Amino acid sequence: MVAAGGKWVTAQKAPFYWVNGSSNDPTSDLAGGQVVIVDPMGNVSLVVQGNVKGLDPNAGYDVWIRDLTGYTGSYLYVATGTYNGVPYTYYKLSTFTTDFEGNGSFHLNLRADELPDGTYELQVALNPAGHLWPTVVATQWNPGLIVTVKTQ
């Protein structure tokens, strides 16, 4: 899936998949919900919206985004490492709590002055609140969502 920053962008959608442990290995089993990425123009480079269904009810989850190289905006935590020889960086950008049915949503604005122009291969992953592992659901990775940010 490809999204390009700028005035010409339409929303890109990616479904969530169940994960058994690491976000590097999403299963092929669709989870309920999806991520939508759009460029609204102006001072925001990207808007990342997500909704998810079927998680634990009344539970907290952390929202992680992989591959925001050069991102200088606020975040709750950053995790770096190597998986099968490939370096990775995840930013925990937000948290949310599911309702009594296990449904939840999140909304993130990544500002143009915090995310440099460039091409990013993004993955959105949800983990239980306060935990680096395991990932519960994630968008696909390798390839992830290919997003080109261009502010001019």
C-alpha cells in the first residue's frame, strides 16, 4: 500500500492481523479493525487513525509505529533493536482503553515540522499497556505501509 504526503493524497487503509508474539511476524488471520493514514495538508504531515475489535474488554493498549526515522515529535517510549540482523525502531505514541466489548480506537497527528520529508515503511502495532512484548495485533510488515511525506 502506498500513501504520499501532499495535497494529492487519498486515505490509505491497512487491516490489523493477529500476532503470536512479535510484530515482525503477523499471522494471516485478520483481526477486527484497520488503520487509516491520510495527509490532511497544512501543519500535519500524516494522520493515523485506527479502530480495532475483539481485544480484551476494558483493557489498556499501547500504539506503536515502526520506522519513523528522523521523527522529533513527542512520544511515550522508543524501542530499538535488531531482528534477524535487521535494525528496527518503534515509537510508542499513544495509549487507549477498549470498551466492554473489546473495541477501541486511536487518532494520531504527526506534524510536518516533526517528521522530515522522505519515504517510510510503516507498521502499526498494538501491545498490552506497559509491555514491550507481546504484540497482539499489527498491520503487515515487509512490506509495511509505504508512505512518502513531502511538505512542499
